[in-house]
Amino acid sequence: MNSFKMLKAALVVSIFAFAFSGVCTSLAVMNRQQALREVSRYNMVWAVSQAIGEFYRFEARLAAYSVP
């Protein structure tokens, strides 16, 4: 009888531990996805800023060859 109660308690504890680890894993995945979104957003801003800079350099080169 006592071993049955211990087994029941161990089962309850393992269920809670499994649920807790699932929640922690979900939070870790969400944090990783958020970090990846921020990195991709930063990369996009960097790429746009590089493209704008190249456009201005190209425009300046064209202005050097323009006829007044």
C-alpha cells in the first residue's frame, strides 16, 4: 500500500516535471525565433543601407559625366 502511494506521487512529480520542461523548451524556442527575427531585421536594414549608399555613389559617378 505504501509503495502504491509512492508510485502515485512519483507519477505526479514526473508529469509536472515533464510539463515544466515542455514549457521551458517552448520559451527557449520562442526566444530563439525572436532573436532570429531581430537578426533578419537588422540584416535587412543593413542591406537597404548598403543599397542606398551604392545608389548615391552611382548617382555621383553619373553626375561626373553629365554635360552641363
